[in-house]
Amino acid sequence: MTLYVVSCTKRKIWDDNPATPKNVRAANAYRGTRFLKWLESPKSPWIILSAKYGLIDPRHWITNYNVTFGSGGEISDRELNLQGRDWFFAQTPDDICAVNCDPIYVEKIKRAFPNMVIKEVQL
């Protein structure tokens, strides 16, 4: 089984529609081009790497934020590693694919899953 990891995006639903409720499921919140491309044909299981929240299920409720890796306020590598272990044991993936991720996100995925080879996929 392959676990797909898609990165969060700066553009979120609140940028397009400020009247959006405060809490939205993550899969509906991110509006970046690469994220929307993923949503055209998602594969299961998949999770999102958020600089603020870490590894989250697409159904996870989030609020609007503007945090990037290196900006301050982002999730720590230690916490990412703990989350990665939780996801690994819950899903037991054979492979992990970083989908449409910038290099910093690929590095963070590698830190979350240090014993796995991370495949990079661009759609």
C-alpha cells in the first residue's frame, strides 16, 4: 500500500471567500493549484502535510493560518516524527509518495518517516 502525502498551500478558501465559516475540513480549505490538481484524481490513503498542523487527515478541521516552514510557529521536526510514527503504524505503508511537494516539504516528510524511501511525484 502506498501512502500519499500532499503539501498544504498558502492560498486557502478564505482568500477566495472571506465569508467562509471559521472551521473547514482541510481537503476543502487548501486552494493552491497543485493541491487542486491532486483533488482531480486523489488516491487513497492520503494525508496533508501542513506547516502548522503537521500530518493531517483530509477530514481534519482547520482554521485560516499563514505559517510556512522556517517562518516561525511551524510544527517541530520532533512532533512531525511522532506524527509520522503514528501514521506509519496506523496505515503500515509499503511506500510513501510526496505529491506535488516543494523540496522543503519533501525534507520534512523524510524527517517524519526517517526509515522510508520517499518517492516524489509531480502531477
